[in-house]
Amino acid sequence: MADNSEANIATADALTLLLHNQHAICAAIEEVTQWLAEKGVGSVAANAVTALETLDTNAQGITDAILRLRQS
């Protein structure tokens, strides 16, 4: 069985990959949001911005967790 530090490293590595995925999703949503706004679908674009805000909030929480795991 791996010791706690090895498990923390593995968990932090997995969370880092998920965070990279989250950033990629965020970038894609930003592109779609811009396109929607240009096409005059402001209400849908506004909903996408709300989703982006949630992604940003959660990304910060994931980042904080990664840092705590890597420091332990």
C-alpha cells in the first residue's frame, strides 16, 4: 500500500489534470459565448457567463486543494 505522501501526489496529479480539463472547457464556453453575443442571442450568452463564473469559482477551490495536497 502506498504511503500517504504517494497517495497525496497521485491525487494532486489527478486533480491537476481535471483542472486542465476545466480550463479547456472554460475556453470553449468563452468562444461560444462570444459567438452567441455576436449573433444577438444575449440571454443565452448571459447564461453561459454564469456557467463560466461557476467554473472559475470551482477552479480556485481545486487549485487550493492541489496546493494543500502537494504541501502535505
